[in-house]
Amino acid sequence: MPGSTAASPAAPPARVSARGWGWRHASRRAWALAGVDLEIDPGERVLLLGASGAGKSTLLHALAGVLGGDEEGESRGELLVDGEPPAAARGRSGLVLQDPDAQVILARVGDDVAFGCENLGIPREEIWPRVRQTLDAVGLDVPLDRPTKALSGGQKQRLALAGALAMRPGLLLLDEPTANLDPAGVAEVRDAVGRVLDATGATFVVVEHRVDVWLPLVDRVIVLGAEGVVADGAPDAVLGTRGAALAAAGVWVPGIPPALPPAPERPPGEVLLRGRGLAVARVRGVPVASGLDVDVRAGAALAITGPNGAGKSTLALTLAGLLPAAAGGVVAAETLDAGAGDSPIRWRSRELLTRIGTVFQDPEHQLLRTTVRDELEVGPRALQRSARGPSDAQIAARTDDLLERLRLTPLARANPYTLSGGEKRRLTVAAALATSPRVLVLDEPTFGQDARTWAELVALLAALRDEGGAIVAVTHDEAVVAALHAERYALTGPAGTAAGEAP
């Protein structure tokens, strides 16, 4: 690694202003945002709140100058960074996207973090010390030549944050930066951001549903709603004076928890999936966890927890019949296999549809159609070709019900890729539920949800559990574990696991 030299001075903090600004996606009739008026002074630290779909991510993308041109949509009003349109001031902003996969550019960790610095023309001898410093700051302790494709979702989130911090921008924009991190990682990332802000004085805007995590770092809260900015001021004033009204609208407000479903009335039933002596791997011959004994029971929820990189998602995909076990195996009960055989990895896709539904960590990895309604009909239409498949009327009724229950009805004709992160998550959960699977495997099911949609989604999962279905949830959301009265299966790290704990 090249030696260190005197560091370049940090960029001055940026000023942000908006006057009647709004944005509409090219394929949508409704405006994602409209009538936004605000001023953010240089060096201010802002927590940007709002219900799911309020346009928070859209505003961050616009400030970073990456929202797109006329072919992507249309804007109105004025949005400026340091008096210029954001696209003309891209070097002033560092953005960490809601989806870290979308921000991975190069094949090796060190090169990926260095990419932004290289584009800004920072001297090579200064880039590599910055790369190591920012990786250390966000707690991503991996070699610089580690392949980026080998990182877990949470590790990719840290990688994206390191890349943004290394550029030392005058405006740092974070879109749910801790959504897929373990609790220790959440604190590490928040503290790392705080240190950078203290050192650089950069203007800061963060979108995050974990309000209490970021309150120690911010001096202002802005809340977006249908009519633009609906609340703006010091955190105590906004969340205290208007807390009840904001919570009713879906904003997460500390001290006002969402409604929880009732506890299950019956004990867990039979074991639908049994894993014994499991080793799980994404790359053949390289297990990320081993020696795992797992039972998935009817009428119960199983929460797979543990630090980033412990193999949680890989275990979930193995239980779902989408990855072969590196050792041991997963066996399905006769009541679940129903003639398909007792090995889910050998089932055809149509056989999986009604038996095991899966929701991936990244919603965009399973979007297939150009409208929300069509996306929900993919599974039922595939089943329609079988002798006992649903009729058109049954498919329409099931789709309408899911659209309504997950607050997607106004978006039925929208392109799924134009939805917010929280809306995409609800869509993928609804698509998995559309075929009424007996087992539902979900990776971070509450990612991107406001308090209202979180409660509705958890209630839907609890209802599936109470009807005799089985829930497997990979999650860092402790409130979900408690709300579903889930048994915990805690992975402690690579190639190991802790014992499961009763709810």
C-alpha cells in the first residue's frame, strides 16, 4: 500500500435549498414528492422522516444528482446544492443507497472504496490511507482484495458507507444505512458517521426508521408527507409536540410503539422441515456455518439471528430448498412434501410455490413483471396450468386482498422498480403469500417499513402462523422476534451456531 502524505483539506459543508420542488416518475400519474420547501444550512445534521412511500429516498437521490433525466421522470420547482442544480455539483455529495448491492461497482473491496476518490482526482498516495481508515471506521474488517461478491448484505452496506465517507463530501446523504446491520454494527456505523461529521463538519441528511439510533447525532428533524414538508424543527419539538399525530401517520416515534398481534393460542405443531448436521454455503466447498440442527414447526415462527456474515441468509435459502446443503440435509415432513419427495432442493419450482415461499433480502432480486398487479399474479398464474390451479376470478380476488392489506392498491398499475424500498418489500412479501405456501421464509421482512406498515405486515405473518403455517425470518429487528413470539436460532459466526432459545 502506498505511504501516507498530508491529507487534503475536507470539503466545506454544503447548503441545500428547495422551493416548491417535486418529482414524478415517468410511468406514474401521482407525484412522488410535491411542494417541498426547505433550507438546510451548511453543517446542519438532519433526520428525514415520513411514512413509507413519502418520497424520502427520492429526495436524497435528487440531492445527490442521480435521480435521472427527462426520460426517467419530470421535476418542478427548484432544488439546489450550494446554489447549483445537484447534477452540476455531484462531487459535493456522498450517497449511500437503500440497496447496497446497487452501489457495489468493482470486484475487490479496496478498489470499490477507492472508486469515488479516484473519480474526484484525489492523489493516489492519499487514497489508500483513506480506504483503510474508512473500512476500519465502519467495522468492515476484511482484506482489501476480498471479492465484493463474497460479502453479506450487511457487509455490503458497510462497504457502501466506507466508499461515501472516503470521498469526504460536503453533503453526506444516508438512506437507511443500518437497515440490515446487526445491533453492534448499527452502533459502530452511527459512531463512525459521528466521528466523520465531527472531523469534517459536513452537512448531513439521514433517512432511517430507527429514529432513536440517530437522535444523538442530529440537531433537526424534517418530516415529509403528501403536501411536502409537514413538520420541521428541533427533534424534541417535532417528536414531542407532534409525536402522536406523526405516529398515527406511520412515523416511528420513540415511546409510541406500534400495535402488536396477540400471542399464539396453541403450541407449535409438527416439524415441517428438519435440518440435521447442516453446513451451508454460497460457494461450493466454502461453508459459512456448519453443525446446524434446525426444526421448522407448523404454527410457529423461527427467527434466525446473529451478526452480519454469520450465514443467516445462506441458512434460510438452504431451508427454502434454493441452495443445496454443503453437508447434512433438509428433510420435509410427509404432510408438506405431499408426493413431491422429502428433499426440498429436488422440488421443481411449481412444487415449491405452494409449499415454501421465499422473500429475498433484496426485493429487486425477485421482481419479474412491469406492474405491481402482474407481479402478484406470477405465482398463481404458474399454478393455473395445473389440474387444481386457481381460476381467473380466484386470482383476482386473492390479488385484490393482498393489495389492500399491504397498502399497495393505489400502486397496482405502477412499475415495481419505481416503488420505495418499503413498498418493494411489501410487494415481495405479498407475492410470496399469493400462492398460500405452508412455509414462508423471509429475509429481513420489515426492512423499510414505517410504524403502521410494520404492524400490518407483522399481523399478516402472525395470522399465517396461527392458521398452521410456519414462519422463518432472518432478522435484526428484535421487535419482530418479540411480536411473533418466535423461537430464536442464533448463529454466532462463521462455521458455528448457538443453541436455539424458546420464545
